[in-house]
Amino acid sequence: MKLDLSELLNGKRSAVSFDYAFDPTQVTGDCAAMPDDVTIPENGIRVRGEAVDSFGTLMLRADVTVSYETRCARCLDPVSREFSFRMERMVLTGRETEREFSHLTEDGEWDGVTDDILYVNEGYVDADADIVEEAALAVPTFDLCEPDCPGLCPKCGRKLRDGGCECREEKYINPQFAVLQTLLDKKKED
């Protein structure tokens, strides 16, 4: 969503608040994609914050809440979760870029990082691509349906929580370690 900062840029206001939700699939521009096993529903990213003029420097601060759906890492059941993070970006206009940040290198690097900067375009700033990128980096690497999820049977693939697996009674040995089991059996006989 394009945030209108024209009143902030003209000095009529010292802060502009915003509160909106968006669908990350509708974001245009370069940003990291969400992992393949994570699905964010429509309007699944909620953004609340403000853009403030802090002693001549424009700052955008936002609290972001992401609702997402994925699969349990052990039993593959659907899981719905949510996480939050805080994002802060410096907002630059064309004048500031030339005047105050003329020490940028040829590569466009400033203090080693240019990712924390948003640029004003015709009085508007669009932070959605940065938000999606931060969300892609902050999403948990795996989720469990329950903290003590037993997962799937390694032999038949049934859910161990359901109790329908007969393999539990039998002693399952991974074929790669069958040789070790024969050694253990031989040692018991001796």
C-alpha cells in the first residue's frame, strides 16, 4: 500500500499513522519470496505504525503481524500460526539522497547496508516489499501441531498419534543398520 507522506513532507504534520492489511502475492517489486511450504491468506499481513519526522529525518516504524498456514514438521497435519515483528526504516526523498548521503560508494552502499532505506516517490512511500522480505526471513523454519507430536511411523507412514500403526509392536530396524542388529543379536547369544 502506498502511504501518503505529503503532509509530513510539507511540515503540516509531525507524524502520519497507518493501519492496513495486505496480501503478499499482490506485492510488486524485488523482495524475497516466502518459503514454499508457507501460505499466507488474503490480508494475512497486518501493519500498524507511523511515519515520523525525527529532527529532520523521516522514520517509518511498524508493528507487523503475519498469519500463515503450513504443515506440521513431524506428522504433516495443517497448522495455522501467527508471528509478529517490529520494522524500522529510514525514509529518504530525492533531495536528502543527494545532499546528506553523497558519501555513498559507487555500489550504492551506505554504512554497509542500504536495505533499511525507503525512498519517497511523488509524496508516497511503499513499504510492502520490505515487509514481505522481513516476514520471509522471520517465519519459523518448522512448526509442530503439538509440542509433543510423535510424528509418522518410519515404516508404514501412519500417524503415531492415531494409534493405528501395528509396526510399533514389531521392532522396526532401519535396513541401513540391519548389520548392526545382527552383531547385537550375536552378542546376546554369546
